[in-house]
Amino acid sequence: MPWLRTQLVEWLRRLSSREWQERNWLPTARAGVGFDDALDFFDDTGVLDEPSGRIGFILLNDREAVALEELNRVLDDAASGKGMSDEEIIHSAGWVDVVAAAQRALVALGEDP
């Protein structure tokens, strides 16, 4: 489904951009797309939980699946703190790894980070 891949690329761009996150996921941001929306997309598509099972559906090959497996691992680590706000998550030390993994995933999908 090409539209799911397009949405995946858009969410990866958002995860790879600290500037976008600061504008959209902090308490002072205008209402709109939140961090939970990103998590919902990834949960609904299963592209992070089981990327190899999405080859031929959203992903094209093992290289893309491996990149999303890495993103899943670092995203789980960064967002695992109980009761953390979106702001605390994106300002945590582990979030740097999420941004970098999202950038690598974009490259694996043949996109510019």
C-alpha cells in the first residue's frame, strides 16, 4: 500500500527532526499532531513491532526492516519511562538515538534525512 509507505516516510521525517518535534510536541506547541499519534501509527501498522512481516506490504527489503528494528529498540528505550511527558521523552538522553535511528531508517528507505 503506497499511502502507508508515504505515511511511514512522513513519520520518520518527524522523528528525525528535533526542530519539528520542538514545534509540535512541546506544551507550548499549537494543537495538532502529537507524539501519541506517531506511536499510534507505528502500532497500527506493526512496522516497528514486526518489520520483517511488513516486507512486500510497506517495506521493500531486509535492509529497511533492519533499520526499523533498530528504531523500535531505541524508541522503546527512550519512551519506557513511566509517567514521562512528551517533553521529557524528547529531551531525554536516549532521544538522540531515536533521532539518529530515524535518520538512518530514512536513508534505508531511499529518502533524504
